[in-house]
Amino acid sequence: MKLINKYVDKHGAGHVTLRPEDDEDMWHLYNLIQKGDSVRAPAIRRVQKTSATGSIDSQRIRLNLTLEVTNVEFSSYSAAAEQSSSTDPSGSNNSAALQIAGRVIVENPHVKLGAFHTLDIEANRDVRIEKANGWDSIALSRVQEAIVPGRGAEVGAIVCGEGTAAFCLLSEHMTLVTHRISVPIPRKAASAGSSQHEKALTKFYGVLYDAFIRHIPFGNVGLKAIVFASPGWVRDAVYDYVMQEAGRRNDKVLQRALKEKGIKIHISSPHVHSLVEVLKSPEISAQLKETKFAREGLTLDKFHKMLASDELRAWYGPKHVILAADRGAIGTLLISDELFRASDPETRKRYVALVEKVKQTGGDAVIFSSMHESGQQLNQLTGIAAILTFPLDIEVVEAEEKEEEERKKLEMQVDEKEGG
């Protein structure tokens, strides 16, 4: 993402103009833009003109429109990406789609004021955002994250089964399944069956190799690991085939990448969600300890272990986590970015204030991306959890809260009587 222009005053009023460049940038914009915000971006609109003779000419023109946002929709995966062909050998075509709907609020010679329109946000086109409720600390920190140069996929992963494979790219905020293949493999039975089995496997390896070349950017300097993961022996066979085929084709770049970055890991099932296991494995965590998504997985794992061993130090759910924060007890806050996309501005403000309070009291706040498996798992736990620095009994804390509320009610009643 490129920062084109930024003016935000100390009260949070102002605007930011950004230029998205890839899928992850679309995800950042999705998290930045909310209902009520003002967004200016390029649009294509069909315009009709009537000539002097009365004939009507219709043409599509590109123009800039400013909308007051009513809805934002993000799609991480399109059919085009599934069918990515050899015309895109890097497998880096944009597959994410971001649509912003709203009412036109700035006059335009081709579009009436107040008309509804949907903007299809495009890569390398500027998007100007002015927030209805001002730029808070979470939104500004996301802008800073988004514009860090040199981002991109940090892990390429091939999750295999017998005859199946899913190709994934993991970056700071997203896990993208860029391609899937499935080749039927008949069972080894009689001698004829064995021959069919071997032929199908050879076909599978060939299809997988071609897909690997297209969808794993193995030549990228920023790619830290190439993971081959499967429940059984498949990962070893796939790795060996890709290495041997690279040698046969004299692809020295791929050979070097596999030697330096290739890692074979056992997982419990041949599904993409097993990538959580991959990120927790010692081989990967050592290499990726500085990356955001690995940190998310390790933090969630730490929370689950705490929940199992000392539940008084592992709380989840908005009400309970806020109570823990009020007592300065949070060592690590786990919070999903999904909560900051709340349509109600007051709800978002409450979560922003919670993050700031945790940081002010010396705690750490880890904002999970719901585009990673760890973020989706956190969402199943209400999207918010905390590892406490000291044990707190929820029942005791809730009893104290109830007692405090009753005390305040009594004080108010006394004040009303005295005032009356």
C-alpha cells in the first residue's frame, strides 16, 4: 500500500489517501472503511448522450465519485484465481475484491447528487477516506502497518493428501488459498490395479508441479519458508518429486529455494485449517517468530494452555475481559479485527478504549486477523480473550461489581431524597 496523502489533526479529523497494490491492501481498506465514512475513488459509469438528431449514444467513462458509505463487502477469493493460468506464472494476480456502496455526496457532471453507486476498488487506484467518527488509534496504526514497504507472502504452503493439494500463501494479515487440485488415485489392488495406481500418482505429481510453479512465488526474497504438509508420507514424495523435476528441468532457482526454505511437516488432516499446526511446529516457529501471523498462533496456543491449567488466568468474552481490564489484570489481550468492524460506532470506541487501557497498564494487545485460521478460532471464542497477570475468580469479581452497582443506586436514592 502506498500513502499518497494524509492530513489528520490531533482530534482525529481529516483524511487519508491510499493506493492499494495487492490482496492484503484490499483487506486493510476493508478494515479501515466503515458505514458513514466518506470515500472517494475511481468508478466506471455508463453515460447516455442524445445527439442533435435525437439518437442516443451510450458509453462507459471513468470518473471519480465520492460516496457516503452504506455498505462494505470483501471477497478474498474469486473464480479467476481458482483458474489462474500459465499467463500468470507467478500466481500473483489479484483475487481479492472490495466493493463499497453508498450515496453520492459530491456533485459530478455525470452522476446526480444523492444517487446510489457501488465502487469496485481496483489495485493501483487511489482511495481517499474521511472517517465519520474521526481517525482513532486502531485505524491510524493499521494505516502505518499497511504502508510498510516490502510486505508480501512470507510462507508458501502445499497442504497435501493422496491426489489432493491446496496451495496457500500466508502474509501478515491473510491466508489465501490460491489454487486447489484433485486427481483421483485408484487403490493398489492386483497387478493391473497397481499399474493404474502408479499412473495416477505420476499424473498427480505432474499437475502438482505445474501448479507449484504458478502459485508459489519461490523466487521472492521475502518468502521465508516453503512448507510441504500432509498427514502421511505424501509430503515426502511430493517434495522429492518437485526437487527431482526441478533438477531435470535445470531450474536452479527452484532447487536453491527448496534447499534453503523447504520444510516437510506432519499434520493431522489434509485440510487448510491444519496450517495452525504448521505454524506451531518448532521448525516453522523458529524461522517465523518475528512475523505477525506466527505470533497470533502462538499467543492463541498459550491462551488455550492457560485455560486448561489455570482458568482463573484465562478469561474470554467482552463483559469478562473488560472487567479484567478495569482491574489492571490483563497481561495479554487477544482481540479479533472483526470487532473493530462493528457497525455501531460506540461499540468500536469501546474496543479501541479497551486496547488503549491494556497498553497503558503495561499489557500487550495482539489484534488477530480473521483472515488467518487463528483469528477464526478466536472468533469462535467471541472474538476476545485475555491472559491475566494474576488469577481472578469471575464469580467473585461479578459479585463485587453487583455490590458496587447497588451501592451507587443507594447513594443516588439518598441524593434524590436530600435534593427533594
